Amino acid sequence: PPPPPTHNQHSRRRRHNRRRHAAYSALQAWKSAISADPSGVLATWVGQNVCSYKGIFCKQQSPSSSSTPTVTGIDLNRANLQGTLVTELSLLTDLTLLHLNSNRFRGAVPETFRDLISLQELDLSNNQFSGQFPSSVLYIPNLVYLDLRFNSFSGPIPDALFDKRLDAIFLNNNQFDGEIPDNLGNSPASVINLGYNKFTGQIPLSLGFMNSRLKEILFLNNQLTGCVPEGIGLFSQMQVFDVSFNSLMGHLPDTVACLNEIEVLNLAHNELSGSLPELVCSLRSLVNLTVAYNFFSGFSQECAKLFVRNVGFDFESNCIPGRDMQRPQPECSLVPGGGLSCLRIPAAQPLVCGSILGRVGSGADRQVRPGPGSGSSSSP
């Protein structure tokens, strides 16, 4: 006969049984808070074997054959469920991912979510959540992916968001307002989308101190003013930079020409002026460059070659002489923010991409010669 279980084995079994019972209690409490289930997903949520529930994923926490699987994932994307989140979900301490996009969950995110100590991915996008930024998510210790887009969250976003070790932050298409916290530059994220909100003020200058691996940052459709920060040129791996539909003014910094991997550069519907920096149009990875509805007064011959390279280039409604579909001359004589002073890196010598602001060793050594708009003022 097999040897009797040891004390440690008994302890492990009791612990696993407690976890399984906690998972059952949590999921049944949540099931009771769901008022509509048109696809019948919850019809399978019956009995103690929670690992058989549709949308619930389990995993053994140790290779031991006596180990009972615990709930490590919930994926109910596009289930069209209607209801609320319940505090009991915090009992799922082995949960590593919670994906609930494209449902009809409403209300607030429970404060108890801070107890989800194993959670790494939280996707609540495309629901009907409302209220202030759910601060409980900032206390989830292992969270790296946060997706709150397409909800009705409102109010300011907390400074602590950018001090957290998140790799992806999606807050777009909500009702967030106020200024973007000055500590934006502390974030280690590679992707940040703050678009389609009601943010005001300037893009924080600390942008230039963000993780050099930053690949996408989007500020589109807000109410931002001021200048495009000089530090934007520090991100040699950036692929998407979108500040369209704001009220940014002044000249575009020459350092934009350091974005060697940029694919989408969207500056449309602002009040930017001066000439496009000479080397922007020669960036090798460009797929789409949009500067429409600004007050740019010229661009280099290199930009005219973009059409030959099959790069999308939209410069409609600017102030470029000799080009079709430009603003009427009276509009161009009154450039918004003509006296706006944008802080510029002193650039009597060519800038060397990769050493801007003292950041050396990024692997880029491209020289950018300062154009006429690179001085201490952005006035034309």
C-alpha cells in the first residue's frame, strides 16, 4: 500500500481545498451580480469544479500530482455580460489575468482588487465603468498591463500611475481631465495611450526621461497646449507618436528627425508653425506623416519625395507657398501663438541623435542641423 500522507502533504491539500472553495464562493457571488447573459456563458457555472466553468482557466501551482489546480485566468472577452464586479473576486489570489473587454459591466472597480496579488494583466476595456480612476489597481503588486479604454471614467489621473512598473497603459476614450501628471517621465511603459479624453495643459517635459524602449505614445483628441517637447527625439525605438486634434503651438523641434523607427507621425489639427525640420521626411521607417490643419510655412524637397516612396503625406490646410489646398493668406498672417517661446536645446552645433540631453549610447549617431526654427523662440 502507498505510504500515508505526510504532515506537509496534508497541509498542502487543506490549503488547495481552501483556495478551491474560495474560488467557488467568489465566482458564485459574481454570477449573482450579473443581470444579463445573452450568450448563456454562465450556464456552465454550476457545481464545485470551477475549472470546468466557461471562461475560467486553471493551472496546477506545483508539479506534484497531489496539487489541485487553481484559478489563474478569467477570459470573458466579448461575452456581452451585464452586471457589476464584486468584492469577492479578490479571493482569487492566484489569478494572473482578468480579461473582460467588450461587455456591459458598470459601476466602480472594487477597492478589494488590491488583494489580487498575482494579477499581471487587467483588461476592463469597452464596458460601462464610471467614476474616478480606480486607484485600487495601483496597489496590485505584479500588474504590468492595464487597459481601461472605452469606458466612462472621469476626473484626474493619479501621479502614482506613472511610478508603477507597467509596460502598457491604455486610458483612451474616457472622460479623464486635468493636467497629465508631471512625472509621466517616470513610467517604464513601452505603450501609453491617453487619447480621446479631456486633458489640458502641456505635455510634460519629463517625457524625455521615459524608458528609451518607448514604442507608442498617443495624446490625440485632448485639449493640450504648449509645445512638442524637445525630448521627443530621444526615442530611437518609437513607432507611433500622435498628438493630433489638440492646440499645440510653436515650431516642431528638430529632434523629431531622430525618431529612426517612427512609422506613424501624426501632428494634424494643431497650431504648429515654421518649416518642417529638414530630415523628418527622410526617416527610413515612415509609413504615414500627417501635418494637415496647422500653420507650417514650408518643407524640404525630401518631403516631396514621400509620394514616390509610397509614404502617406497629408499637408492640407497649412501655409505652404505654391501648394494646393492651403489656408487663405489672411489666416496665415495671423499664426496662433506667434510669440510663444518653446524651450529649445542650444544647438549652434549639429545635434547628435542619441546624445540629446546627455543621453549617450543609444546606438544612434545621426546629425541634425538646427534649422531657422530651432532658436529660443518659436515665433515665425
